[in-house]
Amino acid sequence: MGAADENRKVIEGFWEDLYRQELAAAAARFTAEGTYTDVGTPDDDVARGPDEVVKRLTLAWSKLAGLHDERRNLVAGDQVVMTEHIETWEWPTGETMALPVLSVHELADGSIVRWTDYWDMNTLVEAAPQWWFEHVMQGWK
């Protein structure tokens, strides 16, 4: 099995863990220095290492009533895996959002060294309730 196939398996497992809300298992796939951020958020909003990845994801997702993922395309190479997918967020107050996301994962020796998500902030701003933004603005650091 080549590196691209192995990287595909790592990221497919990552997505399975993530959307089952097993955040520690998903984050365990990162190197100790691995990073996660979303383009469009502040430049210093970067989680470094598995513990911070869990904290950052928990802040955004802990108040959701539901979270689902529809993967459209996953392309794997020797060092990078790109996934086109749609996340559906559901808040307990009834709001919902379908958020198209392009995720880029760089890997080394079977572990994630960088995860960057690309999505439209306006989609989130138009859908999310104000109370959720107030919660998220408290920060995870």
C-alpha cells in the first residue's frame, strides 16, 4: 500500500471519529506540533497539538444539538489529503446550517501535521444564533 492510500485511511478514520464526536480520538491522529485552523478566523486562532485541537472543536461544537457530514470528494496524495464536504449544524434552538467546507490535511509518517478548513464565514453568520456567537467569543485558550 502506498503513502496516498495510507493517508486516505488516516483521514477517513479521522472523519469517522470527528463526526461521532470522539474528539480525543480524532485529535490523537495529530503530531504533538500538529495545527488546526479555519481560514477566515483570526490569524492567531490556531490550535497546536492534540489537546488544543480538542479544546477548539469543543468550543464550537459543544452547544450543538446535531452535527452531520456529507463527504463529496476525498483526494489523497503522498503528503496531502483534500476533502470536499458539507457539514450540517443544528442548534437546540432550531437553527440549522449546511456549510460547504474544503479541508486540507498535510501528513507525515501517518500523522496529521496541518489541518486547514476553508469555508464562507457569511454562511455561518447568517445561520448561527447570537447566543452561540457569544459562547464562542469566550475563546478556547
